[in-house]
Amino acid sequence: VYPWKKDWDKMFGFLTDKYPVFVGEVGCEVDDKYEDPYVWGPTVMAYIQSKKLSWAAWSFHPTASPSLIRDWEY
């Protein structure tokens, strides 16, 4: 789930009535090409909560964004 992916209900939201859904990769960063992450982040988290989805932050790598660690000495 990323800012450039739209229509979450059509893409996967409809599955949540029948199957468990795990959002294994979700994130955003400041980039003029995409929606403001300070708006998009709360919006996607509200959607995840409304569908009662399980999720995990991404990424556990210092050079992949949005990065959760600064280096391998985390």
C-alpha cells in the first residue's frame, strides 16, 4: 500500500470480508510526486483499522525508504 496505489477497496479491501489480510509492506516518504505523507499516513492507517487488518511497518534496511533504522548498528 503506497501513495501512488489508489482504490484500496477494489484492489484488496473487498477480500477482508472473506479472508484475513496482512499488509506486509506499507509506507510513504516526502516526495513532491506523491501525496503528503503526513496526510496519507493517517489516512491509510485509518483504512487499515476500519478493515481490522494486520500490518507491519517497512523497511528493516538502512537504505530502503521509508527507513526504520539508520544503519546496521541499529
